[in-house]
Amino acid sequence: MNPVTVFALRGRLVATLSVLGALALTACGGGDDGPPEPEETRAQDSRQFTVDETRLPFAALAGAPETDRWWGVLDGAGYRVEVPRNWNGMLVMYAHGYGGTGAALSVSDAPIRAHLIAKGYAWAASSFSKNYYDVRAGIEDTNALALAFQRIGAQNGRTLAAPTRTYIIGTSMGGHIAAAAVDAEALETANHKLRYHGAVPMCGVLGDTELYNYFGASQIAAQQLAGVPVTAWPVANWSTLAPQVRSALFTSFPGATTPLGDQYKEIVKQLTGGERPMFNEGFAGSMNATVWGTFGRDGTINGILNKDGYDTTGIVYQFDNDPAQTAAEAAFNQAAYRLKADPEANRLRRDGLRWFPKTNARISVPVVTIHTLGDVYVPFSMEQIYKRRAVAQGTDQWLVQRAIRGVSHCDFTLDEQTAAFDAMTNWEQNGVKPAGDEVLDRATVADPAYGCKFSSPTRTPNSCPAS
């Protein structure tokens, strides 16, 4: 059967199932029978955020096709929408990265804005109604904006048809949002339900809470090596211990290590994806210091949860790239303090998405990811975790992953981002599955040329052979 026909049939089937699901939801009291049963609250629920509407307007891009540009506030979130006059009928939602812990909300333009406009795509972006690491708000507010797209056009004097395709792209926390937004769990539990046709998570937190497990495991390993092992969590006197631990592991923080620090560096390498190009450069950079900035916290992720969500029971500390455990590794693992998440910390909710939405890889649309190899803050291991989940779910046929030879977090060129987007849309629209990288085979990932295939020839450093 023609691939395009298969995609069309799949779309009609999903639409039919969505209608049946909506009917079932109404029958079960989830339709117009009133609001969901109230849930307990957390610190995030009492925080107040504001949109400075004077910062929402944005100018046309010089030399770009003519567009209509609109901005405003929707349900407490600022937004920007841009629609080419020669609109191709498709909409791209952009989810921004972590916005910090301040009260001011801000909107970020899609990084590939010029590319989208040139190809006729409309795009829209929300500030989200909350800051902090609130992926729940990010999904709900992005979905709500997409659902309001036609209404916003009408309010501004332009009649728009419903988009024939709606895609989602995002960076960092926005990559988490993009991956979770196309997961079946979001379709089942979000208050603003939207079925996207494809996604491009970039430098995304594709392991959801596994990222924070890594932060906790890193602190535990650092303290154990420095001779001040963790005995209770959270570590109440971390501010006092931190200089002692750093001096035991680093001659110059964060990059120059002592002999004990060399062992810590190897542990971090294995926790973040194993032997691979660009790791040494990444470990020596500012992102390593950013990881250390998470040490000493409890496991509520700054009030996103109200119980401890860190869990290191599944962490295996390794001193080299061989998965077989040596006697020394076994002893280190046996001695390591273990964190166990409260089972109530991130359970399914009755009033919408989980507080920390999952990237279960329950996907049925094309997902193309890109991730830098040197990132130790949102590390390459996120891609490996997501791939294992997809394999376990039997959904890996919908996933293509690309390794990029960048050193820092979200260190992409525009070419790398646009290539991933075009690969995803060509796959979704024409049934042409793009090429990607193997992420689970240790020997492949450790190859000095790994990541060269999809990295821009102009990036620095690169060290790839000339093509």
C-alpha cells in the first residue's frame, strides 16, 4: 500500500477512536458533569506569575515573506502567533526551555522561525502560565494556544481554516513538553487535548524524572568518593560540605580533576551516555557546574512535586565502559546511599496531567530528536532511556534520533534544527522515514566519528573527517 495512503488511513482511524473516547469520557462523568475532583496542592500552585504585555509585540523578519503577527494573553499565558500570507495550512507549536523561578513570564520565538515562514508554515508560542520546571503547564498552555489558533485569527480580522497538520517542536524543557505532548498519556489525561501529527524534541528531557535521578546519583557519588558519604536525604549541611567535596575531586572546578576526580568523571561519563566524542569538553564546561548547582536540594523539583521524587534504586555506577561489574564497582554500588521516590510523588492525577508529565514513548506519530553529545546537564543518556522505552512499548518504528557533536546544552546550529524538522515533516507527509543514529550500541556511540553524520560541517569543535 502507498505510504501516504497508510498515513491517511491511520489519521482517520485515530480520529474515529478520539470521537469514541470522547463519548466514553462523557459517559464516565468526565464531560460536562462539572470540574474534576479537587487534588491536594503543592508549592507551585500558590506561586503568582505575570505577563508584561508591552514585551509581547514582535517585528517582521527582514527579507522574509509577508506575514500576519498577533500577540496577547490567553488564560494567564502570553503568546505570539505568526501566519504567512501564503500559509500552507499547517501549524507548528514551539515550546520554550526552562524559564527560571522569577515571576515574569516571557515568550520565545521559534528558533527556526525564518525557515518556517519561508516554507509557508504558521507558528505559535506560549510563555506558559507558570515558570519553574512546570511541564504540565507547558503542555496545557501550548495545547490551549493551538486550539485557539482560528479564534485568534478571527479576532484579528483573518479567517483561517483549521490546520491540516499541527506539529510541536521544543528545546530542553520544551523538548520534554514536545515528547510528552505526543504521548498517549497526554491524550488521555490533559485538560486541553490535542493530537499532534509529529514532534521534534531538541536537547529534551526525554527521561522525565530520570534526569533528577541522575542529579541525585551524581551528588551521592561525589560525596562517597570524597569520604563524606550521604547518610540522609536531603543533605542538610551540603553548603558546608560542598567545598570539601569539590576540593577532593577538582584542582580547578569544574574541569580539572584530581585522581579521585578522574574516577568521578568516569562515573559521570557512564551516567550520561557512556564513552563518546565531546564528553571531555562538555565535562570541563559550565554545564558540569550547573549540575552541581542542583546538589543539596530535596526531591520535590523546587515545589513541582510535594513529595520526594528522586529515585536511584535503578542506578548502576560504573568506572569504565564495560557493563560487566568489577569487584570495585560492585563494592561502590553496595555502599552507595539509595534514594527511593515516594509512590505518591508523581502519580496520575484526577484533575489533568501528572505534575511531572511522563515521556513513556507511547507514540504513534513521527518523532525526530536531536541531542548534543557533550551535554552533561541534560545528557545524551536521555536519548538512550527514551529509545529503551520505545523498544519496550513496540513504538520505536516512530522514533528517529540524531547525535550532534556539540559541547554544551542545546548547542545546535540552525542547519541541524531545520534538517531535523524537515526530516520529520517529510516523514509525516510523504511516508519517507529519515535516517538517524544508533544510540544504544556502546561501540557505535564510542566511535571517534560518532555524531558526524548529522552535525553541521560548520560547527566548532567538530573534528569530523572532511566529506
